[in-house]
Amino acid sequence: MGIKDPEPGKFSGKALLKGKKCVVTGGALGIGAQICYTFAENEAEVVILDYNREAAENTKSFITAAIENSKVHFVQADVSDRAELKKSFDEVASIFEGSIDVFVNNVGIIQPCRIEDIISDEESKTFDRIIDVNIKGTYYCAAYAYPLLVKGVDPALILIGSCASVGSEGQGGYAGSKAAQRGLLGTLAKEWKATDDYQAVRVGLIEPDYLEKTAITVEKQYWLDLANARRTTVDKISDDTVARTKVPLKREARLTEISEVVMFYALSTYLNGEALSVSGGKTMRL
Ligand SMILES: NC(=O)c1ccc[n+]([C@@H]2O[C@H](COP(=O)([O-])OP(=O)(O)OC[C@H]3O[C@@H](n4cnc5c(N)ncnc54)[C@H](O)[C@@H]3O)[C@@H](O)[C@H]2O)c1
């Protein structure tokens, strides 16, 4: 387990985040691990906040071995557990001496969940877990991060959402949880404004779509099977053709194509309250 094939970014060696104190939830695997790698490559000090100790320790060792002088810490917490999260933020405050510059709320679980099934005993558990992790976890993290962010340098909170926020067949629970991030984004952009006493904390939402390689592969197979079950045998689709038919760029995103947009948003000091889809043009609104 742990980070798999992290990619060198286009901006590696540029030290764009030199000295920045950054926290990435769900930084042990997938997109989160790539964000940690990209941040460390750009000389940020990074805290991986995750519940998977083994994967997080592997990712931490991998990054520190691959990037000279990188500083990576691990703090363990399940983001859906408010009490546990409080302790983990105390730990973050102690590592970073009371402030955070960039907080990336990346944790999210993707599980199939059809609306008409969520009233069954079994599926209601899936639905509850999606709500607990994706909505409550995200909101709790924002609440705990604010007092530390407001003391940071050009502080920003970046949410990792999904293009599924506008609706996704068979993924009602997940889509709704990602739409809730849009509500949180707009609310925080208004509430975390500059006052006479406090600086503003900027917020952003990055919404990826198809990705080349993450731990979601199993779920992806589920969607392909579902789509294929409705088709004739001549017309079966493959993992590859899903992206090719729907995305103008005719390919899925590489992980750095997400992590570097996160870094770009963190660095763009006048971007605030915006949702950016990183979908290769699939979700363009023109
Ligand atoms: N993979 C995709 O195709 C895709 C597409 C669009 C958006 N996204 C979004 O990107 C984000 C990351 O997705 P990913 O594919 O990298 O996921 P992933 O499953 O590969 O990794 C998720 C990470 O979060 C951690 N985690 C999960 N639940 C947790 C909890 N309750 N508390 C603490 N840590 C927890 C895991 O240990 C893991 O390190 C999610 O918000 C997801 O919705 C993913």
C-alpha cells in the first residue's frame, strides 16, 4: 500500500510553496498522496491527515526518500469522528506552531448508492457513511481548520469535490455529498471575509472527473459493468472508451493535472469562492 508511481510535476524544482504549512486530508493514497508529493516537491512542509496509518507512513517515507530535505508529518484521524478530529487538530497546531497556510480537504469516499435503495437496512449504512465522511467530515475539518488558517500567510482552504456534484447515475449519495461542498464553498467565501480584526481565508473547490489511476479502480469497474449490462454485446465499452467518448481531450486526467491545479489555486491570491472543474472539457458550460 502507499503512494503508487507519483509523477514529477511540471513545476517541480520551482519551490513555489517554499516554507508553506500545508495539511492534506486523505493524503495517504490516491489524489491526496499526489497533492502531498507536489506540495513537498515545491518545498512546502506537509501534514498528511488520514485514518490509514500504514499507507500514510509509506507515503511519508516515500516522499522523504524521493525529495531531498522534504518535511512530511503524519497525524491520524477519522474525519467523521468529531472528538478524534479535535485531538488531531491540536497535534497539527503543535507541529505548525498555531497556524496553517493551505488546508486541502481531500477525503472523500465514492460508493455506489441508488436513491431508491437507501431506505433498505443494508444500503442505508452506505448512505450514512457517505454523509458522515464526505459531508460531516468536510464541514468539521473546515470548522477546526479556520482558527489556524486565519493566522496563516495568504491562507486558503481547498475542497476536493467531483464533477458528480451536478448528479451522477447510480451515485446519488456521493453526488449529493459533493453538491454539499458547493454550499460550503459559497458560505465560507462569504463568512471568512476580511474584517478589521481578521484577514480573509480564501476558499476554492476543485472538481476532478475521470482519473488515470487511483484506488477507485474497483468502483470504476462497477460503473463499467453497470453500463455494459444495459448494452448489446457488440457495443461493450471499456475503461478507456468511457473517457474517450465523453471527454474532448480523449483521455483521463493524470494525478499531477489535479494536484497542480490545487497548487495554482492555493497560490492565486485573488481567486476566492470558485469551483473549477478539471474534466478535460467534459463539463464545459459554453
Ligand atoms: N478517483 C476519482 O476518480 C475521483 C474523481 C473525482 C473526484 N474524486 C475525489 O477526490 C478525492 C480523493 O479521491 P481518491 O480517488 O484519491 O480516493 P482514495 O480512496 O484513493 O484515497 C482516499 C484517502 O482518504 C483516506 N480516507 C478515507 N476515509 C477517511 C476518513 N474517514 N478519515 C480519514 N481519512 C480517510 C484514505 O485512507 C485514503 O488515503 C475524493 O474527495 C473524491 O471524491 C476522485
